[in-house]
Amino acid sequence: MKTTLDIPDDLLHTMKRQAMREGRRFQDVVAEIFRRSLAQPEPVAIQTIRHRVKLPLIQCQHPATPAMELTANQVAEVLLKQEVDGLHEATRR
């Protein structure tokens, strides 16, 4: 099948030089490049989330003051400390 493509000059010259070096027809080199490219495994797509974890929403009677609010880093520190404490307690038994 014949078609028309706009190929950047540098790429065209590289493919033509390859065809000349290998003693092959230009169209055969192009077809091989296309085939090799299409035979490559497709990049791993970001997998769709199948199951979302729903975290509980805790309603408070009053809004937290700035001193009572926790940042994400502070929450991570608290959770890590709880995990470490739990591991220490488990090894003591």
C-alpha cells in the first residue's frame, strides 16, 4: 500500500543511510522499523483503581483551633509511633 508521510529530514537521511549500508531498499528499512516499534510491549498504563478504601469521617462538636490541627506529616508521625510502639509491645510478650 502506498501512502505519503512527512518525515523529519534528519530521520529520513538516517534511514536512507541505513538502507545504503545494508544494501536494502529504503521501503524495507522503513517497514522493519515500523514492525519493530509496533512489536514492542505497550507501556504499562496506570491501573484503574478497582476498590477505593473509604476512610471514616469524624464529625466534631466544634472546629479545631489552629493549635489542635494536625498536618499530614504530623499524622504520619503519630501513626508511625503507634506502629513502632505496637511492635515493641509485641516483642516484649
